Amino acid sequence: MRPLALLSVVVTVACSRDAGRDAASEGSRDHGAETAAGLAQLRIGYQKNGVLVIARQQAVLERELAPLGVAVSWVEFASGPPMLEAMNAGRIDLGQVGDTPPIFAQAAGAHIAYVAGQVSTNGEGILVTPASGIRTVADLRGKRIGFTKGSSAHNVVLLALEAAGLAYGDITPVYLSPPDAAAAFAGGTIDAWSVWDPYYALGQSRGGRILVESSALGTTHSFYIAHRELAARHPGVLRTVIAALGRTAAWAESHRDQVAAALAQVTGVELAIQTVAANRSSFAIGALTDDIIANQQAVADRFYRQGLIPQPVVVRDAVWRPAPDAVTVSDPARRAP
């Protein structure tokens, strides 16, 4: 797998040929406040980690988009699946999620577009309690595993089971949001917990023992996802946003203490937990290469083989391919926040 190239001026990414046609057919949708000059507000969904949290804390996008007359609003989500449900319903325009939420969304016919990607590192895996007799993934046979359905943690479970030669039917999945799963894990009503940072770090701080980390199972990614109408109608704004987030990500790589403080301030998760998460995160944002698309296609195929999505998904059909002349980007020499 080739590493993600760090963004500078723009991200050269790919989009489905029919994105513009789909967007045109949806022109009557309520897609937020619009003016004759263009987009009046960009609504961004975020979770308790990542570059978007840093950008919010430092008002990066507000500064970038103010000259274009675009306001920014922020909506927090506990996980990726409800974020993309909100996007498909027209309540947000852009967000960052793990590898699995866009697979489920695309299988359900959601109007989404992949616009950039990011390699996941060691901030995700499966935890068991210190006293648990579970020592290997094979020991999960017959056990109750808590995770959010349709999240990246769901994919980690499938990868782990495949590696151990177990079938999905060999375990009892318990579909829970991260906060509910944390309570179930602490209360002993689930045997293992598959989750991502900062919940992963939180579980470790409360005695959780790592059974397997996602990085040991293969390369995984997270993605920046936009509503297809935003991508089709406002590619210049979207490119400006991705370029600004790329600079923020570059800054984050060398300012992890400040990143942890920003994450704690915005999310309310204690600083010690966010420090652990920040120190093992990769923030670099990059283009959607053929390797990344192929890896994501393998995720989609895995879920379809298990009967967990209703139809096959072609990931490339949902990858953004902007017009080359539709550009409004900031000077790449500008300093990150």
C-alpha cells in the first residue's frame, strides 16, 4: 500500500461520472441555505477525534471560507453511521468517518462522495477485560462482542474473525453506540469491545487489555465524505476546505500536545485520554489512490459476502472527480494554524 500523499494546494481525487447528473436531479432538495452567489453555509459533522476537531477549535475553516461568504456550522456525532444518515437526509454537507460507514451508506443508495482519505494507525482494535480468559481471537468463539453496526469497528471484527478462521456466526454481535458499549464493557455484559479512539484509549485506561489492534490485521483508512450535491455544485469550496484541512493535518503531525488539548477542549474527553489518542494518530490527508480505492472495495466485498449489506457496492462509483477548472483554493504557502 502506498502512503497517502500530503495535501498541498488541492487534492486530486476521483468522482463518479453521474455525480453531476444525480445532483442536478436533486436540485429541489433542501440542501441548506443557498444564495444566488453560491453556498451560504457549510454544515460539518465531526466525531470526538481527528483533524475536523482541531479545525473547529482553531476556526480554520471559518477563516478560509469567510472571504467567500460561506458560514460554517458544526454537528457532533457519536459515530459515522448516524453522521452519514444525517448527510443523506440533507442535514450536513461534509464529515469524516471510518472505512465502513460509507459502504453501508452507498449500499443504501445514499448520495455521498468520497473526497479524501487518511490512513488509520493504532487507535482502534478489540479490547477484553484484564481478568478475561480470552487470550487470542480464536477464543472469541461463542462470545458477545460489542461494537457499532456499520462502523469501522465492525470491519475490525470481520478482519479479526477471518484471520482466526472464525465465521461471523461463531460470535454474538452486540450492536451498541460507543458510550453504551463502554458501559456494557465496564459492567461485564459484553466479553469484548471493538472500538476506536478516544473510546479505545478510554477503555484501556479503565483496565481494558488489547486483544488485537487493527494495524495487525491490515491497512485501514478513514475518509472525508461530502454530500454529492455539495461536490457537484460547489467543487471550489470543497477543494478550499480539503486544502485547508490538509495544512491543519500537517501542523497536527508536529504539534501533538496542542492537538490533544484541542481535542479535549472541543469534545470534553479528558486530556490524558486525548493525549494517548493524539500520540498514536496519523493526521495526514491525501488523495484517493487506486490502492486506497481497491482496499476500500475489499471492505465492501467483505460485508457483502457476510450478507451484512443488501447489494454489492462499487466504491469507485462514489469517488469525487471534480472538474479541473472549478478551483478556489488558498495559497499553499500560507502557514497552518
